Amino acid sequence: MRRTTLALMMVCVLLVAVTSCEQKEKEPEVTISPPAGKDYFYVPINNALHIIDGATDTIVKTIPYNDYIIGGTFSPDGRRYYANALHSIYVFDTTKQELVDTYRFSTELSKVLVGGFGVSEDNRSLYIISFIVKKKQNVPRLNVLPPQLVVFDIESKKIAKSFEIPYYFKPVFPIKNDPDHLILVGYDVCKFSLKTGKIEVIETLFNPKKGEKVRNCLPGMDAISPGDHGIVVYSYYEGEGINVSSGFLMIDRNKGQARLLPSKDLWLSETTILSPDKKYVYAVMDELIKIDAETGKTVNFVQLENGTCKGVATSSDGKKVYVGPSGPDISVYESETLKLIKVIPLEGDGGYAMHRVTL
Amino acid sequence: MKTKKLRPVNKRAKMLEAREVFGMAENIDVMTGMPVGCTTIFDTGWETNPRPTSPTSNCVPSARDFASCSGPCWWPAQTPDGITNFPGFQNQCRAVERDWKNLNFIIKR
């Protein structure tokens, strides 16, 4: 009798343990519902920022400045749009749709190149990758400093901290719920500690693991929208000569992790985005390609009628894909069929920046 | 870039090495520390375009690459150097397909 009771108790304990393990494994997936509101697309071009209304796909505002913009991002609360030129950052208010500030970093004797930047999750700081070249007056000599990661306090407009970083990084991503770390993408994908300045490799590109090939990544545009799923996708390719394969580097800004999704077909694309429902990757360069985000299989592709594009964005409901603006236009595609719906003409050429905010 | 094999042999070379012109710490490698533009490594395989389908053959910069490649870029001869020498090139040419005739970034007028 005692043996039977003991055996029953052990079975119960085992069952409880197994059930709790299963529960731990099956963590509820965080579902992202599209933010309620109206879509606006911010498109910096030569000497102006176009704001496009996603409901009518027309330009509703053009804000002039005198510069060429190489990148941009919204603050996590969606209230500001930061667009970086080579030597400065322009700040736009998204509710007033106005240029409200300009952070100029270069002087005659100190040229600061803004390589890439990100906005902290509390909307209070910018993390800027900068390259600084100093020259002495009347002396034909340059002093090239090591690259710096600068923490720029937005309220006081002062540098709060700076770190010397060992080599080239371009994209910078704050990690949600982890204000002490950033993700940097350069020769490899790294986690950077804002407390100690230490760098930890979390995924390899240039320094592959044993048996893997060197990967070249194209971190063209940071396709981030406030309130999105928090996953940034970049394309990469690996191999030599004709023996080349491609894939997608997926950076999870929620967890501070990165993983690779090998593509079943060879695609060379410059800019990529994960659809709001996380089912598809849209990649662009000479084509618009729709990839299954689970398997890496090509679902559909079309050649871009207006030529090369380096920016891509989706509507918040995922029904439309916006491609542009390397030339003076943006093409709007139906995401289901990749059918061209509309071409929006712009005043000038753009580059790698086109971002959506839903207000 | 300094290497262990390169040593200054005369007074002038020693002076040069001591000056700020080399301005970097010993552990900074100029070749691997340089900005590389739109890719994480400089890899010429990128230009050979191994795709079996259209568009085939080597990549060449098109008009639509003009503005976006004016930063730290692969096409330094074909596009204006917007970082140092031609920072305001976009004032001459907002859209290259339309305004290319206004460009004078090769010879400063």
C-alpha cells in the first residue's frame, strides 16, 4: 500500500514537472496589432522632406532644408523624426509637421561624420556613431580619431557620454527594456554595454564560425516604425564567385538577439522589411521580392518598373508596400499580389530613408 | 598604417612618426577602421552580380544611385564626394534624371 502511494505521488510530481516545463516552453507569443490611426510616410529627398498621407498616397507637406539626408528614424513615441545628413541631424515634429531643430556637429576645424544613429527607448538620448577628423589651422595635417559612439542628450543638446569603438559600425539599435545595452551592426552583430563600453559578438558576419563563410551584409535602411514588432531585417550574401547564396539577418530589438534566415533563392537586395504580421520579408533593390519569413522561400517578385530603389516601407495593416525613393518617385504596390497601384512623383532624388509613423 | 616592419631610418622619418599626422592609437588599423559605405565589408563580389536572371552582368551605378552613393560609397569616381569636396552638390542637381546638365562636381567652376 505504501509503495503504491509513493509511486502515485512520484507520478504526480513528474506530471506537474512536465506540465510546468511545457508551459515554460510555450510562452505566449506577443501579438502586435496595428496601431490605430493614420499612416504617414516621411521621405527625405535632396533639400526637402516629403510627408505622404498613407490613405490617399499623396504628398501632404513638403518641408525644405538645405542638405542631403542619408538616414532617418522616428523616436519610439513617434513624436519626432530625426533625419541625419552627413554632418548634422534634423529634427521634425510629427504632430506639427515642422522642422523644429538642427543639431550641427561639424566645425571648420573638426569634421564629424554621422555614420548612423538610434533614439533611446525613453526618447531622451541619441546614440550616434561618429567619425571625427580634426585639422589644425594653417597646418596641412589631419588628425583622424578612432570612431566614437556618442550618447547625445536631446534636452540639453550636449554629449553625455562617448565611447571609443574599435571599428566600423553603422546601425545602432536600443534594446527594449534594456537601457544599458545597444545592438551595433558592423563587421559582426554586437551587443554594446553602455555601462562598461564592452562589446560582445552575438552573430557573426565577417568573422564566421568554423565551417561557415564570410558574410557581407547590407545595412541600408533601418526599417523601424514606432510601435512595430521590433524586428529589423537586413539582407546578406555569402560565398565567392558564382557560388554565392543569400539570406536575411533578423535583429530582434525586443530581446537583443539576432538570427540568420537563409534564402532558398539568390537575391541581391539592399533594403528589407518584415511585414507587420511577421509573415513575409519584403526586399528591394532592382526587384521587389516577397519572401516567406519562416522558410526563406520566394513567394513572389516583380522587377521595379522605375529602376533601383533603396527604401521600403509597409502600411500599418500590411496591405501596401512602398518602394523608393532613390529616384524622384515612390511606387506603391499591393502586398498580396505585388501589383503596382500608384507612382508618387517627388521633387528630387532620395536615398535610403523612408519611414512610416501611424498617428 | 604602421606595421612592425616599417621603422623610421632617419631623423625626418622619426619626426614624422611622432607627429599627429598618424594621429591614431597603436591598436587602430586604418584599413579595417575605415567606413565602408552601404555594406559591412568591402567585397568586390558584390559588383559581379552572380544572379542567373535579369538584371545580369556587372553592377554599374545608375542615375538612381547618384544621390544615395554620394556619401561613403563604392562609386567614388562616379558620384560626387558629398562628405568633403562637394557637400552642396544637391543644390545643383535635386533629381539627376532631370537636372544632370547643371552638375559641375568634376571640375569646380
